[in-house]
Amino acid sequence: MIKLKSIFSTPKKALISVLSFTAALTLFGFGIFVGASTSAKEPQSSKPSNPPAITDSMGDQKSQILPGSPQDSSSQISLDSAKETALSDAGVSSSDVTYTKAELDYEDGVPVYEIKFFTANCEFEYEINASTGAIRSQDKEWHDIHHSSGNSGSNGSDIGVDKAKSIAAGHAGFSLDDVVFSKAKFEKDRGSMTYEIEFYKDGMEYEYEIDASTGEILEFDTELDD
């Protein structure tokens, strides 16, 4: 009682005591509130959640295909299958043709087989979609390689197709057995007779235009077969 009286003995001391006691109660209550709020919060995980799996209509999970992923090569038809498609469309058998090109290439991002071959009287070129097997383009050129000599030209003579082939191959430095002929065509235009000769050797294509009367080489060109 003596101590309480001493604290409140004067109005000034009483006011100071009341303010101190009120401040202490306020700080004590704020500490209890902060502690309760902190303990009520759940810790947040910094690890991102996984994206939902893609499932089909049966509920089975499917693998995701990312943009730009290469197509599975197993979905493409084989080169042999593409050859069969071309032969069937041309109406010839494999034993009747000689291939000059058969390879996979890309046209505007589409995989295609480029196939070239010739028979005794015709040359064929095909582009076949490697994914669907459909024919994208085709070209056919007929030859007249069985043209016989004896046609009258300006001087009444014709060297014949065999001689024209020999002249072309010899000019390139080969024998007839060294090359693969793809074209030997006789042409007559306004009284002028010529032979158009084409053949392949070691990845190169050779083209000749030869005067059918004199055997003179009028034009020739060589390029890498593509």
C-alpha cells in the first residue's frame, strides 16, 4: 500500500504511471497478434507446378509433340516403293529401264523422291511425295533412237544414230561401253537434220547436237547431274 500510495501521491506521478501501464499493455497485445498471424500462414513453395498432362479420349497419357520437332522417318515410304510407283505409272518394268537418278530431296520443306530413268525409246522424270507416296509431278520425252540411215539430207546422206552416238562419246573421251545413253533423238526441222545425244558418266551429264549429214558437232554441253 505504501508503494501504491507513493506512485499515485501526486497528480503528475499518477498520470505518468497510467500512461506507462497503458503502453505496456498495448505492446504486449501487439506482440501476441503478430505471432498469431505469422503462425497462421503456410509456407509457399518456389518450385513451379508441372503442366497438365495431355490425355486422349480413353484417359491414357500422350507424349507432347513440340513445335519444330522433326518428323519420324518411319512415316516415309521407301525409295524402292517410290520407284515402283513411278514404274507403274509409266507402264514399264524395272528390267526395261536404266536409272539416272533416284534420291530423297526436299521441295518447299516437303520430302520428295526425285526419280529419273529411261527406256529404249523414252525418258521419264518423277517427283513423288515421300510421306504420302503421291506423284507430285511427272514428265516424259519420247526418243527416236531406231532412226535408220538412208534419209536424204542436203547431200543425200545420213550418218545414222550409232555413228552420232560414237561421235559424241568419242568427243568426251569415252567409248560407247563407258557411258549410259539417255537420249539419241533424230530431228528434222526445215530441211536440217540433227541428232540430239545425251549420256551420263561418273555423275556428269553430256549433251550433244550433231549434224546428221556431216557428223559435225554443232553444240555440246556438260553439267553435273542433279
